[in-house]
Amino acid sequence: MEKEKVLVLLSGGLDSRLAVKILQEQQNLNVEALFFILPFGGGCCSDKFCVFRFAQEQKIKLNIIDLTKGKLFQEYVEMLRHPKFSRGTAMNPCIDCHIFMLKKAKEYADKNGITIIATGEVLNERPLSQKKPALEIVERESRLKGILLRPLSALLLQETEAEKSGIINRKNLFSINGRNRQKQIELAEKYKISYPTPGGGCLLCEKGYCEKLKQILKNKNLAYKDIELLKIGRHFLSSKIILGRNEIENTILEKEQGIKIIPKEPGPTALIRNENKEKEKLIKQAKELIQKYSKREISGFVIKKTL
């Protein structure tokens, strides 16, 4: 008898790894994993190679959707600009982000004959996106009501169609609730799986980063590279000018596309990415900023342009 396919959204963190293991114990299931490469990171394991190793160890198929490229990136940024539901402490639209990923997961599942989608979400573990009303919103908006399974907290939630029909044995699911992760740690020991230490997280939760991000979100031609560059340097004029803060950052900026202004004496390199009609004005401002942040008088500059 052919096994029913289930698609698990695998972030790489402990909860999603446990969701894989719990469902692997079900006799009638063929487990696949889906990993999203997110523009702003998203938890304790944003490393696709770490996720790949886990999938190999568990002998499951790993599918990857990259939200940092092309049309998917633009769709994600549009969601970030205009979220339907509430944000967190900074710019993090957690509920909308979950809905976005689950919609893409459903598209993949529909194309590949997969009737069950599962996540490692735990009831009340996260205050914004994992309270019961938020879980219900995510189900409804992603059109997965009765389909979306959360095996770690399933016994505290409504039965899915797969549970009702007996495809999934509900007795072998769990009732984990809240932020205490002791039960998850016990399960990790039972299944003999390793997992990354929680840390890092989503950049959209960092207020300092988001202040810079707000400025460049106004740019209609926003590219993923613009977002990457927010992680380094000093930013001026809505990131039209970026100054390196040390030798490593100077080296990175000198390799980027745009106008590079390099002082002849030791000092910060400036990168101008979107000069348009303001080229001469921005070059002048960049030189002034380089001098301001240099420890000595700058005698001249080398200007390079890379397309």
C-alpha cells in the first residue's frame, strides 16, 4: 500500500526536527521536508547546509524555496511593506510571514500530490504567532483548515482531516504548551537527534536594523543585495552612501557594484549604489563623510565604478 505524503516545514530548529521524527513514527506516512531561505533569517538554524545534513541523516527528501531571489523576493518584500496582521516589537510581521510560507508550501504540495502539511509550531511558545487565535488565522488565511498539522501540540488543537480519517494516529501526537522546552529536550534525547542552540533570530526583530530597513523599503527597485548591505557599515541618506567601519568592511564594499570612493590615507571606503542624477552631489558628500570618520587628513581619493 502506497504511503501518504506529508510535507514538514523544516526550519532546522528543534521543534521542526521533532515534527519530522514524530511523523516518521507514523506507519502510513512518507515524510518530505520544505526549507525556506528567508531574506532576513528566521531562527536558530538559517543554514541550509545544516538542514541538508539533518535531512540526509533522516533519509527524507529536502525541498528548498529561496525567497531571496526574483519574483519570490519581490512578493515577500511587498508582504513586509503591507502586512495584513500585526507586527511584533520592531518590523516583524510574524503572522503574515507564516501565512506567506504556508501558501507557498500549499502550492508545492498541490503540485506534488501531498495532502498533509505539518509544522513544528507549539501552542503559546511565541507570543505573537503561536497563540491559539494566531494559529487559527494562519490556518484560515493559508487555506489549510483541516490540512495543517502541528504534531507537537495537536492534542490541544482541533483534529485535522488526516487524523479523523485514521491516516495519522492522533494518540501518537503531543500536547506541548508554552515556552518551557523540557519536553522537546526529552524527545530529542529519545530520538537521538542533535539540534542547534537557539540564537540569532530574525533581523526584523532588531529595532536598529529596522530603522535602516524602513528607509530602503521606499525604493521600488529594492534588491536583495541592498538588504544584505544593511548588515555592515554606516548608512547615510537612506543607504545611498555606505561607509566601511573597518578593513574587512572596506574590502567588502570595494567588491560591490556601484561607485567606490577610496581614500589615499587609511580611512573608510564609501560605496554609492544608487547614484542616478545625484552622482556628483553624492560623491562630494561621500568624500566629506570619509574625512569626518577618518583619524587623519585625507589628501585625495581614488574613485572606481563597477557596473
